[in-house]
Amino acid sequence: MRFLLTLITGLALLILEAAWVGVFDVDTLLPHVAPALILYLALQKDVFEGGVEAALIAWAADLLGAAPPGMNALALTLLFFALRAAGARLAYRSLLVRAGLSIAAAAFAQAVVLLALLVTLGELRLLASFGVAALPSCLAAPLGLLLTWPLLARIDAFFQPKTRNLLSE
């Protein structure tokens, strides 16, 4: 049930972000919900559960994204495993550290998409648009983190087994 509720919440947040972009036409001021979701899953879930949820969220983000098919899914999957590997070495309990990680995660996801497009299309003009639009947009990534982390943490806390102490009864 926790798995399903986490997925539904993630998908709802992605749809809200897509609606935000579509209604207000703000391509450069994104809260970067997908990298924030992947950040939470990589740092808070075990490898199997987080990996499956990340793959499904990456697939949904790919369907909702404007990049060519497979680009967002590739970027978010690589991001999951990079954060998973780095998560063992990071002290990410601080909100400031998580905000910095969300900016780095959004930049990483954007860079992977750019690199894949550069390799497939060979268009060097994409580097200028990346520097002008994508990187400054990553500075808004902590907004996505503030949207996703508390919701997903509340879902996880709700499904945690309640431990009872013999002295508390």
C-alpha cells in the first residue's frame, strides 16, 4: 500500500508540475519535481523498492516531459543510482544539504539529457540554451524538494510499524 501511495503521490506531483508549465508557460522556472522525487527515493528507500518506484516515476516523467522519448527516463534512472551510491557517504539530514543536492540533481538530470542530445543530434547550439535556460532553472529545484519530501516522508511515517515499549503501557 505504501508503494502504491508513494507512486500516486509522485505521479500527481508530476502532473501538477506539467499543468503549471502548460498553463503559465514557465519552462525556465520549474520546481523540478522529478529529480526531487528521485532524490527522496534514492536516499530514503531500499534499493529494490526505490529502484522500481524511480523507474516508474522516470517513465511517467518521460511521458510528461518535452524531451525526446527515453531521455528523461535515462537521466532520472542514472540520477537514482548516482544518488544511491553517494547517499552512503552524505549526511543529508540537513535541509540545506538536501537543497544543495536537489540543485545538483536537477542539473545532473538536465546535463544527461543535454549530453544524450549532443551525442545523437550533434547540435552544439544546445550548449548555449543549456547555459541560458536549464542551469538557472535548476536553482528553483529546492521548491520541488519542499513539495515532495514532506509528503513522501509523511506517507513513509504513516506506514512505519508502531513500536510499543513495555514501560509505556
